Amino acid sequence: MSELVSIITSRDAAVRNRSVDKAAARLETAALLKECAALDRFWRASSNLYERVRALLFLYAIHRFHLPKRELGENSGRVPFKAVTHLLKRRYEEALESLARVEKASGPSAALSSAYAAIYKGLAFKTLADQVRRSVRSVRGNHWMSRIGHPDDYPLAIRPELLARASESDPFPILKESTPVRMDLTHSGWSDIFFLGMDYPEGARVLNVSIDLAVRDGASAKPQPPIEAYLRVIDEPVLRLTSVDLGATTDITTFAEVFDFARDYLGLLKAALIASGIVPPAMEGAMQPLRTLLEKLAGPGRGIELASIVRNIPKGSRLAVSTNLLASMIAVCMRATRQTQALTGPLAESDRRLVAARAILGEWLGGSGGGWQDSGGVWPGIKLIEGAEAREGDPEFGISRGRLLPAHHVFSREEISHQARERLEASLVLVHGGMAQDVGPILEMVTEKYLLRSPQEWRARQDAIQVLDEVLADLKAGDVRAIGHATERNFFGPIQSIIPWASNLYTERLIERARGEMGAEFWGFWMLGGMAGGGMGFIFDPARKREGQERMAAIMRESKRQLEDAVPFAMEPVVYDFAINEQGTTAELLSGAADLLPPGYYALTVPLLLRTDPKLMPRARRRELDALATASRTTEAYSGMVQSLFDRLLPSSEQKTGMQTQTLEALLNEFGFDPVEHESIRADLQNGRIGLAQNRLPVTTRIEDVRPGDVHAAYTENRALRQIGEQALAAGQVAVVSLAGGAGSRWTRGAGVVKALNPFGRFNGRWRNFIELHLAKSRRASRQSGTVVPHVVTTSYLTHAPIAKWLADTSNAGYQRLVLLSPGRSIGLRLIPTLRDLRFAWEEMTQQTLDEQKEKVRESLRTALMQWAQNAGEASDYTDNLPLQCIHPTGHWYEIPNMLRNGVLRQLLAARPQLRYLMMHNIDTTGVDLDPALLGLHIERNAALTVEVIARQVEDHGGGLARVNGRLRLVEGMALPSEELEWSLSYYNTNTFWIDIDKLLAAFELDRAALADAERVRNAVRKLAARMPSYITLKDVKRRWGKGQEDIFPVTQFEKLFVDMTALPELNCAYALVPRERGQQLKEPAQLDGWLRDGSAEYVNSLADWRE
Amino acid sequence: MKIQKAVITAGARWQRTLPLQSLIDRDGQERTVLRILLDEVRRAGIDEIAVVIPAGDEAEFARAAGDRNVKFIEQREPAGYAHAIHCARAFTAGQPFLHLVGDHLYAGGNGVSPTERVVEIAEAEGCTVSAVQATRETLLSHYGAIGGQRVTGKPDLYRVTKVLEKPTPTEAEQELPISGLRAGHYLCFFGMHVLTPSVMEILERGLAEPGEKITLSAALSELAAREQYLAVEQTARRYDIGAKYGLFYAQLALGLNGRDRNALLAQLLELVALHNTETHEIGQGA
């Protein structure tokens, strides 16, 4: 039997928990390939879910981390386009088939392995997600909702208590649900991920506390449950949904709208209506008017109003606000329809479990997903949540070892005393650090590492489980100081061993400063939720807690200011006051004549009401407004009502908008915006002369793969070439140009921070950013060659000031001489996309299909965005954002011309007359360095440009090296007449160019002397620019609003790319194949873990010299 | 255990006229609902019958019953269904009794009388027995429903463990699953029980407690925890004459199960055909 299969199937835990990496490393390549075949047969045959998933992840790991290092002939074997398409469409099994056919014909290769890895990983996660979904649906109490698809069969009715009112003209009673949020004292290394709990229930343990909150902003407000949900019957046959904190309200009259999650900000409320059974999931697609259902639910002519409020907690708080909000709304809906035992007060345990299960269902419907501890706010106080083994009768029995839903043990006062609870409250400072975060990739990394049982992470997991016992013992003993030590040790130990990216420079700076200021009275740091930077805890000696709160607020503000150019922040940091909530979610019935919804609700809805004819308003609504008027005179909470109504009716934001427009104008002027060119681009866009479809070369273009000899591969062994390179380096003939003008929109999903300054990885004991890394490599090259290498960093309007400041603050990261900044000289103004381009991007181009429910949500969002583009005006200026988010760099073609125009090249040549070559590279090409052999090749080939290419793998999208109508050149992905062509090209462009300065100048019809003539340079640049194609692209841009809320909009911009220089017949270009670790680029944070594990990080570190 | 007494409840104010309605029975004779029920009880061999009625309605009920041997018990206050049963405690006098609700009629069942079947089982097993029927989850809000296990070897018998009054599907799925039923079906009350004296005791205690009044379902749920309690699944159909078109459906069911079946079918078909022609003509005109 296969060794790896037996690891999976063993009944012996010691064998089962063995690491695949160790086993694979020992095997010969042929044996490893045999194991792959055995694993592939095994997963197809096995009926056990987790055996299947583990086999799939083993296959992923072998293809991702082991086979590429073996001698497979790295440069042969292309990934077939069919496989890529299947992969994107999530048709994994077909993708595997199509790969297998190619492998059979041409043997294994690194490229094929890269595709296998992606497919197996996708298949593993899909299998897991499908199982969680099936389990949610099979929880008892949820089945009926997937059966009842017709309003005639609708079985729910509103409780009579909610229909009892004094008279026909009074409003109905209001059911109010108040729900705390939860924080976790430890999650035992993300053990609350559903997949982990279901596979390893004994390791899934979380200490979870329900808390009330108040944001500290001078006034000392009393902490209260941060979440409230309200439900009442209304005299209109509609579903009225209102989110007070998101400022959105709508009346729903059709089933289709209920299931349209992304059309407004009310997706979560809709998910709650569905998951609570008020509109059962099976009614999606029902064609009857919603009225028919509402009639059965609440009576003829009546409807339901659901409103939600989150008090002052920003998004990304790591306190599971959205899950608990969902649970709160589900609870109120279930109470109202008699699906729970209690109408008011806390919930019974069985009802809590059902609400939690429904919340998971709701999260899935809404296309999101949390952990199983997230609905902890439904339960009271402090509890231990543990995975539970599946037993006979459980829907998971025989499928997974653990149940979907964990067991909750709520600690009594005997177990954790009142004093201990008070001590925790007296010491803990809860904060939101303000960082914008995407915790999704981290959860995926954790799952993968866990299922692979990588030895280091597996040990860390055991340690993390122990930390929980320790914290629990400390809690029982009331020793908060020890809790602080344990949680901090957990953060720096197990958590970061499992996922280094759970920490970041910002968090560590906060900890360092807290310790620096408070010394031994700072008892420890505590990471909340999936990663640090957002919700966090700092534990202080109670005597200094107040001071700690004030100091943390100041420290966070200052640290944010220092780092905000480099790290995406969603909001200003805040400090909370908190209290343990000992009730869990509770409800009360407000049936008095003076009972109203909260003031924020009226501030939002009354302006809309004022615009309707009073005669058309239901009598109860009028009576409610009367009560509101009275309350605004007599009740303190409503006393500011009139003022806030005025503010909303006549927004004062116009002034602000005006100011922003002016700033945008100033920016445009300052950075050399060309309004004439802009108008011509707009006209071309509107007329359809340019656009995404027009980026493409004519279909008649002949595009072929390279021929033998087109790409130089065997240069590394060539001592002569190396010598030539070394001599040039020693003679000071080379400079490095790092391109840092772009925002790196994929890195932060359009957050507009400087990617070059993002402290992305830990090297030599510290978090370091991209520039620091590149300078460290130049330092090494300088030391080795004995000559200082000049280093140019190109910048743009967005990146110049932050980079200049960072370099000044760090004395060029210790790289003392010859670091020059080359500021950009060209910007564009972003445009609202045309519908034509949006359709092209979303409908014509092959793209990643998401899982079924997410796909629906995305579809709905896209419809909304198309609507937005149409309403805002296609191809009109995009100005509804911060000014810096409205303008864009115009592509890296301009970076070298900028050096000509801004005098940097001239300056460089004056300082270094012997300078002949530039090595230009992207900021995220971490493995690039001044390799003498490559330089030697460039010199020996007498090339104007030598381009570094890598063998294409499955993730390498965006053009490559091709023979275009017979001529060898780089071709941009956007320019390829069909997507399929890309997959016939063996080599992918790394965007690293070795440039011969004089030959390049000649292409501009310039020489060194001419650089002094600004006018001539400008004309030369303009002339060559005219020969370069402009590409229209869609980019995501974030718009921030509210409390940490973010919307992402697609915007149109244009760019010119340096790759097109290789199309110039007068430039002699050479192409060199470089290893992947040198040529790969870090485009998304999700790549970091693989980059660390496959040895790339180590390779990069070996190129750097950190001695300062 | 021998069952000698029966209690029919017709106490609810809002349904006070229901048992007085006249229908044409299986034999083509005009009889009141009450009369049909009384005859059904007699078929099971029970002669001592009491009917619980709203205060002051005795004359009308006596006329509808057309039977001097029936005892009428007045429910003086409209205090609910459980209270109505409890009003008959002096009549039942510590003996088990058959109980029927006054707003249900029964038809079908291949000639087996549901009353006879319930009494037969109660006498054989010596415990409380409720007649139940598999009912779609969409109708749960009208009935009490039971949870329990099948009795081995007796395909229509269930040992009851839990009773819920008008559960939501959510509750029913969690608390009342029964193996062997169609998806989304639960065993709901049929309006027919044989109740032991323990039930009266539980009701007595429950009604004496302050606050929300006990329901028969709650009393039976308590009973299930204390002693053997069985349910028998009926093949006959119950017709709730208090529901919308209830009386009409009950009449149809009786008619189609009786000697006028063919005449009734012919009449129905004619109605349908006529209706369709009219719609068709109207459709063409438009």
C-alpha cells in the first residue's frame, strides 16, 4: 500500500498526524510520482470526507513544494488552456483530466505541477465548503426551510403578543433584541475554523467572552450591548428593512429582492430574514407577490419591519460583530414567529444552538463565513466552546469526526468567580487598531497547514491548546497578570509559528511602546480573532488601566500616522470601555404607547416620510410620529432629534465636497495632468474607439511561441559571462532602478497605500518593506564588487512624499550613498467605466467562478455597479472619493522617460560618467539582484534591452514572450487577440529589464549631452510615447465611509507599458530565462505563505546584506 | 380496562353552532354533526355520553342530539379546551373515557371505525391512546403533534414521548421526529383520544395553577413522561368543520363515501365542466 495513503487511513493517531513534507522529502522522484498516482486514485475512491480532503491537500503540497524542486525539466510542458479554463470555472475534475492527458504525452513538468497544485487545492477547499453547507442544512430544525417553496404552504405566523395593540390607529408592539459581541481569550490557533473542528474536535477549543462595549471618546459612556435588532408588524404589506448604522432602508415587495443580497447595504438583514425562516430559502424564485406570504405571517394588508443597529463598533473589530448581528436579527425573527420557546428574556440553550446554526446558514447565504465561535454573543458570560465528536444520529456521523456545531460550556460563578471577572475588566484595555484587514487568506493557510500536519505548525498547535488550559486556570485563579503573559506568549509563539502574517509591524510597534512606557505594569498583549492590527487587547496593572487607555489611544494614533502610507488603515484607532455581558442575547417587548424605535432610526426614516403625503401615511405611522414629537420634547435620548433631522434633510456636506474638488484640481495641476489628452481619451472611450476590447491586437495577427535559441538559458555556468559582469560591476557601470510609482492595487485591493513601503516580511529579525529589501541587495552587490551601486527609486504623485520621508527617516535604510528618487511626471484622472467595458471584463473574459452562493452575490453586486456606472455617467470623471484615489499613474512605460525629464539620469551620469547599464525591476520582484552572469550576457549580446523571462506556470497571467508576425517580442496579455493564445506561450515576462543607457537614448533620438536640453527631451519623449499603445484597464478603487466600511468600485484608467519597447525594430533585445525564485512577483498577500514555505523567502534573504 | 364513557367537547363560544349543523350522512339521511358523532361513539360500544356545551345552549344541543340518554354539561366560563374536558370530571368519575372534539368529522378508512380502533387499543393496552394522522408540516399550526417511537410489531402504534401544541416546523423537526413518515410530515392529533384518570388529575392540577392555563397537549406531554401513552395512526380522514370550507369538505367526504357517491360525482363534474366552458367563452370574448 502507498505510504502516504496509509498515513491518511491509519487508525493510529501517531501515524495519522505524520507530516506529508517529511515523507515526501525522503522519496525518490519516481516513487513520489507513484505516490501521487496512488493518492489520486485514493481520493476518488474514498467515501470519507476528511480522507478525501487530506489526500487532495497532500497532492497539492507535493505538486506545490516538492516536485518543482526535482529534476522534471523545468522548462518543458505547458499548461493546456482547457485546464486553465476548467480551473477558473471550478470544474476541477475536468481540469485534472485535461492535465493528465498532457502529462501522459509529454511527461511531468514544473508547469504542470503548478496547475495540479492549484486544482487540488481548489478541489480540497470546495469539498470542505460543500460539507459545511450540507451540515448546516442538515441541522435539525433547518430542513423544513429548504422544502417549503410556495407561499401557500407557508407555516409560520407572528405571535399574538406582537399583534396586540390598543386600537387600529396605534403602532404594533416592538420586539427588541439586545446582543453582546464576543471576544476570544484564545482560539487555540484558529481551531474554530469549521473544517478544523470537524476533523479534530478534541483540538478545537476556544475561550470566549460575551461583552458590552462603549467607545471611549472623552465622555464616559456605560458599556451596553453593541447590537440591537428590532421587529414589529406594520400596516403595509411590505418587508421594511432598515440598517441604522449603515444608513440604509428599503421596502421589499418581491421574493426576488429578498434574495438579491448585494443591491444595497441590507444584505445581512435579508440573510437574517431567510435564515430565520421568515422567508424560507426554498422560496428563492417564487413568482407570487411577497404579499401572499406576509398575509399568512401577519394578516391581510400587513407586513414586517426589521431594523438593526450596531453601536459605534467599526468593521474589522475582530469581535464578530456581523455574525452576532446576524444572530441577533435571526433571534428576534424566530422569537416573533414562535420558533423559540421564549418571546422575551434570554434564550433557552436549545434555542441558542438553533440560532447559532441559522447564523451559519445566513453567513453562507450572504457569501461570507466565520468560525463556529463567532455567534458566542448569543450565549452569556465566559464560556468554553469545544468541538464535539459526531455520534450516531448526528448528521455528520460517518462523514467527519466532529460535529458542525460545537458544545458550549458557560462557566458558573463557582468556576470563575465574580472577583476574577471584575479583575479582568479592571485590567484589559480593548482597542481597535484601525488596520484594514482581510483575514480570509489566513484562515485558508491555517486549514491547509493543519491538514498537512506540517511538523512545526503541528507542534505549535499543541502548544496553543495548552495555552488555553493555562489561561483557563489563571482565570479560575483570578490571576490576570498570568493571563497577560500567556496570551502574549501565545501571540509571539504558537500563533506566529503557524501563521507569521497574523502579526505585523504596526502591532509589534504598539506592543513595544506599551512595554516601553508602562514597563512591568503592562502585563501582556492579546490578539483578538484571526489577525492583529484591528481588534486587540492590552492588559495592564489595574492601577494603571485608565492611563493605559489614554496612552494606547495616543500611541495608536501616532503609530498610525507613521505607518499609514505603508499599511492600509480603514479608520482612526479607538479604545473601548467594556463589560462582561452575563445574559447573552435577550429580548424585551415594547408595547407602551410611548415606546419608539431608537433615535437613529427616525433620523434616517423621518426625512423620507416627510416627503410623502400625510394622507397616504398609515394611521399608526402618524401616531408614531406624534409620539416621536412628544419624546423629542420630553425624553433626553430623543432631545437631539430635531437637530439631526435638519442635518439629514439639508446635508452640510456640499461644502466639504466643494473643498475636495478643489484639492483634486490642485493635485492635477501639480502633477502634470494633461487635460487635452484626457478629453481626447474620454471622447475615444465614449465613441468606442478605445476600450478593453480595443486593447487587443487584430485577430489576423500571427502569434507563435518562441523557437529554440530565442531565449538564453545556459548563462549561469558560463564563467566568461560572469567575469564580464563582475568587471562591469566593479567598474561602476551599473545602477538599479526600482519601480515604485504604482499603488499595487492587488496588494491592498485598491486601498491607495504605498506598496513599496509595506512591511511585508520578516527578515533578519525585523519586518521589512520592499525598498528596504532591494537596498539590502544593492548593499550586498556593492560589497561584493567593491563599488557602490547607485539605486534609483521611481515614484509617483502617490508614492513620492511617503518614500522620500521614509528614506529620510531611516537614512536610506542605512544605504548611505547614491539613492535617488525619480518623481513621476505624468498622471491621469480616473473615469467611470463604460457599460461596454464592464460587460467585456465580466462577461467576455474568462474569470474565476466563485462558489455558488458567492457567485450569486457577485452577480447582484455587478448589476448594482453597472447601475452605478450608468447613473454616474459612463466615461465621466471619477471624483467621488479622496482626491488621491481619483487620479492614477499612467503605466511604467513613463518611468524611464521620467528619469530623462526630471534630470535624475543626468544627475546620475554626472556623478558616474562610467555608468552604462540599468537594471530596472518591479518593486515586488523580490528575488531579483545584480547577477553578474546576467549582466555579462547583456553586455556580450550587445543588447539594448535584455529581458528576464520565466517558464510559465498556471498563475502567470498577462502575456509573455512571443513571435508576433514572425518578430520576437514581449506581448502584453491585454493585447493578445484571444485568451487562449497566452497559454501557448512558454515564457512569462518578469518585467526585469537590463538596459543599455546609450542605446536606449538613441531610441529616443537623444544622447547623453542632449539630456541637458529639457525641451528636446520633452519632445523626444512625446514622440516615442505616440508610438506606444495605450491600454485601457479597469482597476478596483476603495471608497471608505462610515465606521470602517469600504466599497470597492471599478474605475477606468489608461496606461502605457514598457514591454512594448521590445516591439521597436531599432532596439536589439535579448531574452534570458531566469529561475522562478528570481523572477516571481508578490502580487497578493495570500502568496506570502507559499513564498515562505517553498524556500523563496530564504533565497531572497540570501541575496541581501542587512549589515548597516 | 373497559371504556364505558365518552365526552364530546363543544364548549367553545366561537364554534357553538358547529355541532348543530346538519349534513347528509353516508346513508343519505339528514343528521346533525352532533348526531353523527354520537352514533360514532355508540358504534364503539359506549352508551354513557356527555357533551360539554356553552352555558345556556342545552335546549338547542338536546334538539340536535335527538337522544335523551345524552348528558349535557355546561362550561360556565369560556376558559379553553382543557378546561372543557375538565368540566366532565364528575361525569367520568375516575374512569377512563373516550374523548371526541365537537368540530371534527371522520370519513374513509376502509370501513374501520376510527373510534372503535382507538377504544380497542386502549382496552387492550390499558393506557391513554390518542388517534393521530400524518400531517404536512404546513398544517402544523392547526393541531397538537406528537413525537415518539414505533411500537415493534405494530405498524400503526407509537409510544408517545412528547406532545407539542401547534408547533412551528422548527420545533417539530427538533422535538417530534418520527421515523418512517414522508419528509415534512408529523403525527398530529385527530381530535379523538381515550384518556385515563391521570389526565384528569394533571388537568386538575394545571388548571389550579396561576398564570397561563394548561393545554391538553401540555397535559398529555406530562403524561407521556409519567406513564405509557400510545398513539394510533388512523387511515380514516378527519375533517375540521371549523376551518374555511371545513363543513363543505366534510359533507363531500361523507357523500363520496356513501351511497350517493355517483350522483354527487356527476353533479361535481357538471359543475367543473360548466365552469370551464364559461371561462373559455369569456376568454374567447376578451
